[in-house]
Amino acid sequence: MNSTKKENISIKKLEIGSGNKPMPGYVHFDIRSDVDADVVGDARKLPFKEGQFEEVFTRFFLEHVIRKDARIALAEMYRVLAKDGKLEIIVPNIAYFFKLFLEETGQKKEWALNKIYGFENYNEDHHYFGYDQETLTKYLKEAGFNKIQKIESKEKEEQYLAMQAFK
């Protein structure tokens, strides 16, 4: 599927930044054309109708854009959500990786640096900003979201910050 077929999408769930590991049951959106995305484009201007989706999911995307663009992308996610629609967002927990960088040596220190700045495995694989719960909550509120809360999960561990918010 390409962006010209976007009006015919019947799935009510959107994944932004799906990359090489798309979640089943979602319309997959990515800026890269070399991954298995249904729609290729820029998250600052999502090619979907207002209120088209009941759920938006994004993991490890927001840190790859500068702060100004992150705010625009979050506002776009809000726009394409239906009333009472849910956003679930997962980002690296910058506080965890700063702590790891300061306390560790060798390979663990290098891994922390990669999580802070990006692995640089492809052109867009740079981290321009890091989030903790306070910062991400602020950005979500600015975009219009409410009922913002952290999602607690053993699977996501402290290295990742998973949050949900509603329109």
C-alpha cells in the first residue's frame, strides 16, 4: 500500500515509525521506504483524515526527531485520533541511560551512549532528544492529550518509558 491508497484504509489502529518490526493489526507508517510500511511519509504531516484512528502506537520514534518536530508530530497524532482515542508511546528513558553511562564502563557504557545518541545503523538512526516522564507528559499536554499516565510493565523495564494518553 502506498500513500495514494490512504483514504481506503479500514484498520482503525496506526503505528508510527514501524520500521522493520511492525506490530500486527496496525496501519504501518514510516519515513523510510526501505521498510515494510503501508504508508511512507513524514509524521509532521500525517496523510490521514482527522479522527480516522481509534488508536495510535509509536515506539522508539519520537527521540529521532528534533524537539520542534516532535511537538508537531504529537499534534498530528492527536489530530488523526478519534474522540476518546488512545495514544501509546514508548521512548528510551533518558534518565536510566544517563545513570548507566555515569556508573558503568566498557560495553555497558557504550550501549548507554548508543541509547542516548542513536546507533547510527541507517540515516535516520540518530537521537536528537531524550525523554523522561516529566518532559514527555509536558509535550503530550501541549499537543492536547489528557488522562496521561505511565504504563507499568515488567516487559518494558526501567530503561523504557511507556505512556498512554487520550484525546
